[in-house]
Amino acid sequence: MPGLSADAVDTSVTQAELIRRARAGDPTALAALYDRHGDALFRACRRLTGSAADADDLVHDLFVGLPEALGRYEERGTFEAWLERVAVRLALMHLRSKRRRREVPLEAAAGTAARYRTDERIEGEDLDRALASLPDPLRAVFVLKQIEGYSHREIAKLLGITDGASRVRLNRALQALREALG
Amino acid sequence: MFLRLTHPSLEQLSRFAEAADDDRFRMRLAAHLERCQRCRNAVAFLRRLGGAVERLPAGDAPRGLRERILSDRTAGARAILPTADPVRVAHRPALRVAGVLLAIGVGVMLFARGPEAVAFGASGELVLRPAHPMRGATISVTYRPGGLLEGQRPLVLRARYRTAADEEYNSGIATHTVATLEGAGRTRDARFTLPDSVVYAVFAVEDTAARIIDDNSGRYWELLVTDGSGKPLFEALDQRGHDMMGRNWEEGFATAQQMIRDYPNRIEAWSRLRAFHGWTGTLDDSVAAFHRAKAREFAATFASRADLSDIELGYLAWYAYTAGDSTLAAEWRARLMREAPSNEFAVQWRLVEILKRLWSMGDTAAALDAFEALWPEAATRSAQVARYAGGIAWRTDNPALIRRWSERLIRHDRDPRATSRAVATRYTRLPALRAEGMTRLRNAVAALDTLRPEDRRLGETVEEALARQDAARRAALAALGPALLAEGRRGAGLDTLALAVERGWDLALFRDVAAARLEAEDTIGALGMHALVAADPRNGAAVIDSLMPLIRSSVGDAWWRDRLHQAQDAFRARMLARTKSRPVEMRARVEDARGASYELGDLLRGRTSLVVFWSRFCAPAVEALPLVDSIAAILTERGTQVLSIVEHKPSADLDAFMREQALSMPVYHDVRQEAGHAFNQWGTPAYYLVDAQGYVRFDYANPVDELIAQAEALRLEAVALGR
């Protein structure tokens, strides 16, 4: 693909300039924005959906659609925050639109209830699996609040629920994680 | 705030652990913690959880994703992104659940409501007697045509029959020609006998050429088999719910409520209701708590029964799980696994256990052995088991294993012919199975040359069915072509690819064939495909810009301009080939927010239009609004007008909602329900592309990417016709 090698990306270019160029359809600018933000967005999508495959599709669609979407970026707040919110909305839409069958989620690790332990360290991989096993609505609130740092008010707006519902879901998520991890 | 006698929630303790609250709250909590070991343990857990969050695996984006994004973008792929927050769905007051019983009462009302005879109705009236038949009953039919089928003789009655064993959604459910409706006067009559196995049926009426169909505004006409007293069988209600999946979520919800009313002791009914609460956006905290309490109530009853069936056991474990009571779910799931390991929910959980062991141990062979051991008990979960096992088998590259699980999937999946084609396509990518895949694809292409009556869906015209079948045929050819090229048969491969793209409009197919042609060193053929891609209005100038070096070095500007011009003509012709053409009654009236009345003709005549039906109370419709508004902005810019129609009267609440969302498309109010009937609309959301003469040419249940291209094709048609 001519002109798109990573070596050609100039890391000294400001983000504002990259946004301007990406908005105009410049593929090298889009590549540079991916290099700056792609991994973080992938991690957020993966934690929200519980699936690396889904996160791959979502990040793909996000950057494929980004140049046109930048026409609606009004430069209020940071670009990172705006971009992450778009990714979060995409992930939440994906969770809502999954075809409903009476199936346990593939990554469900609703395993045996653990005795409550007070002293053992929880490994990151264990938490990762336990998160994947949570029902979508609970996982979404936990990830947005405890990992991505959104407030309950912001979460409520993203999910279309009340602040109170966000708190209740977080509580249930914490209970479920405690059952799984002790 | 919390009482001295109760414990703070984990969420409150979490705020304490993070030092995230004011001093007074922290002091009260600290005082409680001094006295309470239980909560101290909880805080210790939350602090360990916080540490684990810091150690979550980094999980960077996979290799190759960047290149795929850039490559697809250059090839013209686009996506519309949600740049605005979704809106909260308002709940109809009658459905807000202060108690589920209230909703059940309302559910009966919804369920009983039928279509009203209104002016401008294109649909006729179909009467089925007896209206509440028993199994195997003989049914008399009387049909009075409306505008759609007036003057047509004879007419055909077709049905979709459902047995107690049929699944959710309607793909793969066969349709049947039931009777010929004949008569010299205003009505047409017939008789037929319901098969004994049928518990639920929906009907539509059509002309003998299957070009005009009366589907009762999308509702169809229906029969539920009863117990003789007029009460629908549980299985009939269950199948109605399955039939409504993807058709009308409110009716599905109403059916679930009816199941509760008529069969309050059937746990399957409560499990279904819980699912619909989730799908319709009505699962607030009080409803969730209600379901948890109901699950515990069933558990207490079931615990004392010696005659518990496997089905009840499975459903209780599942209901407890979906209700969110993890302790109860674990208890009943353990009992399910001990006492009924072949129950469908048990099989599903056993499948998950196999996958968990695979993820932790990485032993593919052991996983496949476990699936083989599970297979004899898979029963209703056979397709699910075969799909997952097949996915693992593909990783082994072992043709025998791949073939075994693929054949099982084909046998048990709901649409065996489509699954067989998908399997055959995958076979062509593995050298050891390529020949077999090619044979299957050739057979599939031949089979798709003929439209079998049972494959034409209820409500689908012959043209629509042929178009759908042709799309499947083209996809099979597009898979066969590269397989022939891989075998070294260049001429046959390129000819097959040419057949794959000679009709229809499928951007992904054009790109795939362009890549295959380029790989086969057929640069001119590849550029011909790229011209089609470039002609699609969804693609920007970047598509052409990226091709210019290749164009100039191989064919020259003049050739490209000529090809692009042909491709633009082809775009319009192919996009509009085989579309429906259903007239809209232009005298139907709607009102704007000020109460001014408009006929649809005033709004639609002379312009290509997208008409969007939505409802403030419909979760899927409301969630789609930001995306639809983005599409509307694109269409308006290109000359297609977009307007939306809601069922509600103007109100301060709706005004506030519209202002908050800053929707750009105008909203009209269907206060007399004339517009809904004029469009044959049932349920929301619903989207209609209307040409400048007032005919619906495309309709959708979801806003699809092709909508933009189809609108552009209609606009170009109007320009060409001088309108």
C-alpha cells in the first residue's frame, strides 16, 4: 500500500494537525491516530465486550469510519476522551444488538463459588476471566467505572439508565466478582 | 446513608476503599467497620480487586489490524459511528412494572388487539373459523380483498406452520401453500386441515403469480391451537413468541405476559418474560428484583417436589442465572448436572466447561474428545455443539475431523442449504478439502437456479425470493472462482468470477473479485471491478486516488473514465433491479407539531424520500435514532429528503425529547393511524425508501448501509426520468 508504512508517520506532528488531515481523508494521518490510540481503544472494547474477536471488529469499524465522524468532533474536551466515548458507544451498541438466544455467553466462566479469602492476591488473568463471565450490563458498568474511570452520571448517559441504576449494577458486579474471586 | 443495623453495599464500600467520598460518610463507614468483621473482609477484597485491575493483561490490538483498517479504508469501506449518546427509552405507563401483574393485565389487552378497519387500508380481511381450533382441525377461510388484491382471481393462501419443537426466529421455517381461495362475489373462500403437529400458524394471501402479497400490514393472520376451551396451548403461545422474534418485540413481550397469565406455574413462561424484559429495555431494578424473588419462590416449591422434570430443573437453573441470583443458580445448576446432564441447559453448560478447559490447558485434542463424548446427548443443542467443535476442528487442519463436525453442523443447523454453502466455501481454502468444497459449491449453484416453493418466505414475492437466491448464488460463484484459480485453472476461474459479478450490487464481492483478479494477473478485470466500487456513492474520492498510479500505468485515463461512466449506469440499473414497487396511499394524513394537517402526497410526491417510523416507547427505535439522524444528514446532502413519523400526539415531553436529541429530520404525527396503514407498517422501527412517484421500493427493519446507495440510485432514476 503506497505511502502508508509506519516509518512514514511523523511522530512530531501535533494531534490537532493529524485530526485535520484525517478528516480530509489522509490515510497517513489515520494511521498515525491508530498508532497513538489503537491499543488503548482495543483494550477498552475487549473489556467491555469480553471478547477479543469483538474488540477487533469494533476497533476496525471505528477507524474505518473515523474520518467522516471527525466532522462531528466539536473539540470540546480532549480528543482521547471523545474517541473513547465513540468506542464505548460502539461496544455498547454491539452488546445490545447481539442476537438473543438462550445461550450462555461463550466466555462465561460462572464457575464454582469461591470461599471468601481475605489474603490471597488476585491475579490480573483471573480478574480478566471473571469479567468476561459477567452479564453484559454488569460488566459494562464495572469496566466503565472501575477501569475506564467514568462517573456514574457519565455511565448513566452512555447506557441510557439512571445514576441509581448504575450504582446498583456496579454493586451487583462487585458481588458477582467476589463470588468468583473470593 | 445506611442504617446502623444493616451493612453498607459493596458499591459504598468501594467508594470507601478508593477514598472517594466526603469525610462525614467516611467517618460513619469507618465506625461501622470497627465493629464489623464481615465488612472489613469486604473492604479487603475490594482493595485486592483494585490491585488486580492494575494487573489486568495489557492485551494490545492484534497484529495486522492496522493494515486491515487502512486497506479496507482505501478500498472504499466506510462505517457510520455513534457520535452522540443514546437516549433513554420512555416506558409506556402501562408497562412500567410497579408489579409484574399490572403488566400482565395490559399484556392481555395488547395481545387481543387486532388491526382496525380504517380508510386507506391496502390489506383485506381474512376470517378463519374456528378462530380457536384444536389440533388437526379443519378450518374454513373467508377473504375479502382490499386495495392490494382487489380484482385478482383466484388467490392463494400460504402459511408458516410452527410445531412445538421449532426454534426462535423464522429463518429455516418452511412455508406451505395451504389452499386456493375462490369465489365469484366480493369474498373468496377455501377450507384446509391443520396438520396435527402444528400449534401456531401465520397466513398471507397472494395472487397466483406471487407478485402481490397481502400480509395484513406485516402482522399476517394467525391461529393458535387451543385446548378446546378456547385457551391457547402453552406450546402455541411459546411458538408465537418465537415467531415474533425480530418481527415485533412488543407483541413478543405481550405473548410472554399472556403465558404468565394463562400458565403462572410454568417456569418456562417466567424465564421467557425475564428475557423480554431485557430485550425491550423494561428491566429496571424493581423488575430485576421481582425476578430474583420469583426464582427463589420456584426454588422453594421445586425443592419439595419428588416429581421434578428435567425441563423444570433446567429452566430453574437458567432462570436463576439470568435473574442474577448466582448462589441459587450455582445450587440448581449443580443439581441439574447431577440429575439431568442431557438437559439442553446442562449440555450448554457442559459445552462451556469444555471451552474453559481448552482456554486454560490449550489441549485441542482433549477438547475434541470431550465434544465427541458430549455429542450423543446434544439433542436440541446439536447445532451449537457442532459449531463450536467445528471451530476447534478447523484449528487442527485435520480433514477427517473437519469433515465430521462440518457434516454434523449441516445436518442440524436450521438452514442446511446455507450452512452447506458456508462449509463448502471454507473447504475450498484447505487443499485437502478443496475438491470436495468445489463440488459442493457447483451443486449449490445449480440448486440455486431453481426457486423451490418452500424456500419462498411468507410475505416475500417471487421477485424478492429470486433476488435473495441470486445473491446466494453469486456468493457461491465468488468462492468457487478463487478455488479454480488455486487449482491452476485460470480461464475457468476468471470466467466463474465474471459470472459472480454479472448481476446484483455487492461491494464486498466486487472487492474480493478485484483482489482475486489482480492476483491472477488480470489487471484490466481487476480495474473493471474497482470501477464498480468507485461508482458506489458510499465511497469517496480516496478510492479512485489510490488507484490512479495503477490506472495510468496499465489502461490510461480515457479507458478509466469510460469504465467509470459504464459503472455508474450499472450502479443505478443493478441497484434497482428486482425491487418491490408498492404504492403508498397519498391521501393518508399526518400532522406536524402545530397540528397542521398534511397529506402524504404533499410531503412525498416528486422527491425521493426516506420515511422513518419510530416510537418514543420502542427501545430499538430510540437507540437507532442517533445513527438514523447521521444517515439522514448524508441523504439530505445528496438530495433525498428524510422525514419521520411517530404514533404519538404532539406533547411537551416529546418536544423536550426532540430538542434534547437535536434530531435534524422533521417529525410528523400519525394521529389517525392513516400513515401506518398507508405504508402497511407494523411495529417500530421501520424504514421505507419511497421513489418520486410514491412507491415504496425498499423497506427495512434496521438502518442498513445499503440504504444510502439505494437512495442514491432512486434519486438518479428520478433525475433520468426528468422528475
